[in-house]
Amino acid sequence: MLGLGIFQALLNGIGSILAWIYGLVGNFGVSIIILTLLIRIVLLPLGVKQIKSMGAMQAIQPKIKEIQKK
């Protein structure tokens, strides 16, 4: 229960943003969809970086297997 403070602060922040969006839109369903889209946009650079990293790992995989055979 000691680490709950960090998560509670995160939940409070997300709740505040959701309440703000609800104030603009007036519909909780649409507010949740907008919040989800905002979070996806914020996390998009991490996803792109992960895809590039996976591609690089796949490109060097044959070389790694060749080294392991030796």
C-alpha cells in the first residue's frame, strides 16, 4: 500500500482531465473516447520507437544465430 500514492495521483489527474472533457462535451461516453484518443496520441512516439526496434532486432537475428552456432 506504500506505492499507492503515485497511482492515486495519476488517477486523480486522469479523472480531472475526464471531468474537464465532460464539461466541454456533456456526454461521458464521448468523453471517454476523446480521453482514450488523447492518451493514444501521447503514447504514439513510444509505439513507433518500439516498432523500429523490433524491425532492427529482426534484421540482425540471422547474424545472432550464426554467432550462436559458432
